[in-house]
Amino acid sequence: MIFENEKEKIAFEFMADLASEFTSRRGCNDLEQDMVEKFEGLTVPIDDNGTIIKGAIRMDFQVCHWLKLQIREESNATLS
């Protein structure tokens, strides 16, 4: 896998840890402070009473959402 930057690498490793048997918790869990610090400066769209704003990553599902937003599609790409 090729990562564009260190934040993408950290996000991938975070997701891999979630998928491991290390934890049985999935979904809407608050990040530990050390992970909040690692994702500092990254934002995702957040619904604030019907208004979409950019907010800091604070929960595990937001890491997933941020990582999804990093995916770049190529017009001629094919899946094999």
C-alpha cells in the first residue's frame, strides 16, 4: 500500500488495530488522547443541527470517514 503522507499511514494502522482481536469495541468510541494528538489538525464534515461544518477527529468512526475521503479514484482504474 502506498500512503500519500504520515497521517494516512497512521489512519491505516489505526484501522488495522480496530480489526484485530485487540479490542471488541467497534464504531462510535471516543479516541484515546494519544490518538487525538496523532490526528490533530485533521477535520471531517460534521452535522451540527442540520448545518455541515468541519470538525476535529475525536471518534474512531471519524478516522474511517477521513480515510475514505482520502481515496482518489482514477478514471481508467479497474479492480482486479
